[in-house]
Amino acid sequence: MDTTLLITEAKARFNHNSAKTYLKDKYDSKFIVADQSGLWRANLETINFLNSSTDEQVILIDTFNNPVKVNRTSLLYKLADTYKNVMEEWHNEWADLEKKR
Amino acid sequence: MTRGVLLFAFNSPKYNYYEMAVATAKRINHFLGLPVTLVTDSESLPVKQSYEFDNVILAPADKSNRRDWGVWYNKGRYRAYQFSPYDETLLLDTDYMVNSDKLLKTFDLPTDFCCHDTTSFLMHPKAAQEMLSVYSFNTLWATVIMFKKTKRAEQIFNCLEMVQNNFEHYANIHGFIAATFRNDYGLTLATRIVNGQTTPNEDIIPWNLLHVGKNTSAYSNTKDEFNTEYTVMFDNWNRGKIRKEYITIKDTDFHVMNKENFMELISE
């Protein structure tokens, strides 16, 4: 099906709010990382905590609310990398959608 | 350690679930790189098969379930544990459109059983979460289940069989209508029973199940067999008039509730 024609003939309007919600849903799930027997969210709070600590091992509460002892640098590397890549993808897709009318 | 996907497909007078399973299996092979085992009956299996499943398990369909649009052969999902030839299994509905490798993440979760408890509807951002009834629990979803061959997972599926066999009794307790058996409801009750009337966080897939729901249709943006870009069109009713609205999505798995729409998508 030619979706461009479909949109034109149906006089359909691009719904920016729904698109924004969809993108948030899509990319939220990509921040989730399973590592060192815990499940983590690559968010600024966790990354900043790991970055500011100097200990080799730290104990963190994972997304299942379990305290997990982790190797700090290894987890920091993984979460920071995930955060950067996902945000970049999200931003690119968002910028594309912003152009639609 | 073996991994694979299990699909159940029993053709009804209205829908060809075998055809849906073939299309879904091809996408599973392509995006997840996993083999697919099909559970079906001899009536659904065509003489000439265009696709070779990893295994085909023949089992009689339980034809005792009805829905508003006709007969619905969805019972017997509890047999998944017994039928799966894999150590780690993804049990999917045949109308689940795989567009990414996201489901592989479920195998990394520190659990032996998980499914969705939260849904999002494309173009319906404020849709409420479904509950068994207003007095009961949020529904878990049987659309995507990951399980490993453990005692606990086996107990959940055994319990699902028990709930299916006594569905009316549980409907009376929880205040929902028992006329149509739903695996989602059965699963919700079975997991709670096995887990001591709780739902552990570990049993929940940590992202939403995305539905293409009521008044919404998805269309492929390209004719590629493994297309991952779609236009999702929504009929927005406002003061007795329909206003068409759309968004575009890509590389996103979704569950198509409207079977006609799913058939259109796989035949485009």
C-alpha cells in the first residue's frame, strides 16, 4: 500500500503528541540493561552516582528493588555507553518526526 | 542451552492462524535469529508447506471457546511447557509483529518466567490498563511470555491448566465474565497463585506491550518482506465526525489486535 497516497487521500493529520509518546515508550525500554545479576536503567542518576564514587565495588538497588554488589567501572562503562547511544538514536528520530506536518 | 520460539496456531472458520504463524516465524528467524516450533492441528496444517518450522507438534484444538466474532481456539496454552523443545522459550501470539531484536533481552532478565503487565496503545496514550474487574488485579498479558525449564515455570503452566478448567469459579471470585476464556486472565491468576498471591517484579517484562488497538490500523511503508516502517492511522471521533490522524513508527514490535489488519500487513 502506498502510505503517502493514503495519508493524502484521507487528509490525515500527523499527530505530534502521539508520536512523542510513542518515541518515549520506544526509547525508555532501550535504557534497560541486564548486567552483573541485576537489571539497571541507564539514567543520569545512576551514571552520576557511579561516576562520583571511587570504590571498586558498590552496592546499588536495581530496578527489581534488589541490592546488588557490582563492579563500579564496568557498570558505569555499560550504562554510559547505552545512555549515549540511545539518546542519540532518540534525538535523530525525534528530529525526523518534528519535520512532519 | 537451547533457545527458541513457540507459536500456537489453530485455524478458525474466520482466520487462518497457520498463515499468520508462518509470517511471524519468518520475522522471528530474521530479527531474533531463533528457531520456531509450531503447535497446530492436522486440520490447520496445509498439504504443501512453503515454510519449514524447526518442529511441528500436532495437538488437537480445544474448540469450546467463543468470542463476539466467532469460535476462538485459544485454550490449551498451558501445554507450552510440555511442548517446548527448548531450555529457554519465548511463547508468542501469532499476531505479534516482530520488528527488532528487543525480545532477546528477556532471556537476559534474572528470572525463569516473565510476561507483560503494562500496555500502551498506539495513538491512545491515555488508555487505561486492563483489570480482571474493578475489584480485582491488573491483567498480565499472555501475548509474550519468556520461560525457562524450571520447576516454578512448570508450576505456573500447570496452574494455568487448573484455572482454565475452573474458569467460571475464578470468574465468580474475581467478578469478571467467564463466557470467553482468556489466557491473559488465566495467566494473571496462575502466576499469583504460584507466587503466593503476589506478582514479583522479576516476573514482569520491564517495558510496555505495544498494541495497535480499536479504530487504529497499521500499514507497511515499504513492500519489503522484512519491512520495519509503518504508518499507523487512527480514526479520531469528534462531535460525530471522523478526523484521520497518523504517526509513523519504525523498528518497533507491536501486537495487532485486529486480525484483519494483521492479515493485510503480512500479505502486503
